[in-house]
Amino acid sequence: MHLIRQTLMVPVFAVMLGLSALMASAQTPAHEDLEHFLEVTGFDVALESIRLSADAAPQMLGLQADDFGSEWKRLVSEVFDTKLMHDMAIDILGKTLTQDLLTHASDFYASDLGMRLVVVENSSHMVEEDGLKEESGGQIIAGLKGIGSPRVGILERLNNASGSEETSLRSIQEVQIRFLLAAAGAGVIELQMEEPDLREALKSQEPELRQNLRQGALEGAAYTYQAFSDAEMVTYAEALENPKMVDVYGLMNAVQYEIMANRFEAVADRLRVMQPSQDL
């Protein structure tokens, strides 16, 4: 799936797209259809890549993952267990995804172009957050702008079609506020602001965060799809602009960030026995 994973930024706080608005009322897909959907769209790999954002949790507390030594790696492997996240996704999708939407998305990603896209997207999802994707993508974008290539506009259209910027903005904020509230509840930190004040603090940071997300998504798309032609990217953008695919992506993004928030809350609970309290 065209889901551009973003590094969590500190400190930002707010409200995520609610799953309730996406609840399905039509036929519920069979379990085997849901399993096929995760695989054919590459969403199973996108979920697995959530663990790559785990190191952002200590950073939100003013710490580094290395401060916990080998215990941190064990915590990440247990809390961000691939099967656990997979089962959570199946459970949510079983209650929210209609058969019609599942079939529409699965058919596209089972096509020749769709299968080739999933291969590179799966590979891109699992790239560590070491700056390689951003640096390489940034160089590609600079080169394209230098020759006046229309591809930059095509990639922007692709990102707009997937709705990644606005969803990422709200969801990243919600992941962090849920994590911080959970950490405070577990006695890991002592918050100096009430939740409404934390959410209000977001307002002044949104423009910078939005710009960073937009730039990161553009660089990520340039890196991920560099082997595809402009015509293929236009075809992909058109597919993502289809109202049915818009609904699918709205649900996929919501599921991804709901699972991420849930897992970060679990991290906060586990940190209770790993890290003494401190002021934030």
C-alpha cells in the first residue's frame, strides 16, 4: 500500500481520524479474503514496519533507546510482535472493511502494475530510519526540478490521492499524546500540562509538521518509485483517486495508526519497570 511511514516528531499532540466514521454496513469479508487482502496490497508489511518507529518512544521522554540497553530490543520484539499486529488488523478490518472495497483494492494490486508496485513499496517500508530514503529521494527531487520534469507534480498528485499528509498529521499527533498520557498514567513521567493544554500546544507546531510531512512523503515517493515511468505513476494516481480506493486508504491509514497508538501505549506500560519517573 502507498503508506509513507513517517518518523514521530517530538513534541506534538492531537486527534486521530476516528474509526467510527469508517464502520462498514455491507457484507463482511471472509477471514481468508482478509488475509489475502493484507498480502496482495502489502499492508501486512506496512504493519510490520511499525516497529521501526519504536525508538521514537524514548525520544518523546527525552531519552534514547540505547539508554535501556538490550532490554529495549527485547521490549520492541515483544510489544511490536508481527503476528500480534497482524491479528489486530484482521480484527479491525473484519468489522470495518466491506467486501466491495476489499475486492476493488485487491483486484488492482493483483494486476501486473499493482504487483510490481507492492514489491517496491514493501521494500521501502522496511528501510531503517537512517536518512537514506530521505537523502536519496531528496537528490532525485532536486534533479527532477533541475530539468523541469513533470514527475514532481505526478508524485505530489500520487501523495495527495492517498490522503497521507492530513491523516499522518492528525494520527502522529494522536499517537504521541496517547503515549504520553499512558506514560503519565504508568508513573513513568509527570506531565506539567493537562491534556487540553497539550492539544492546544499543537496549534503552533502544525505548519512546520505539515511541511515536514509533505517533504518527507515527496522524497519517499521519489525514492520508492524511481524505477517506474511517468505514465505508470499517472495510472497509479488515477487508481488511488477512485472513490472506492479513497475509502480503502482512509481505512488503512486509520487502522495503521490505531495499531501504532495501541502499541505505544503498551510500551508506556512496560517502561514503568524499566525507567524511573522524571519530569517532562
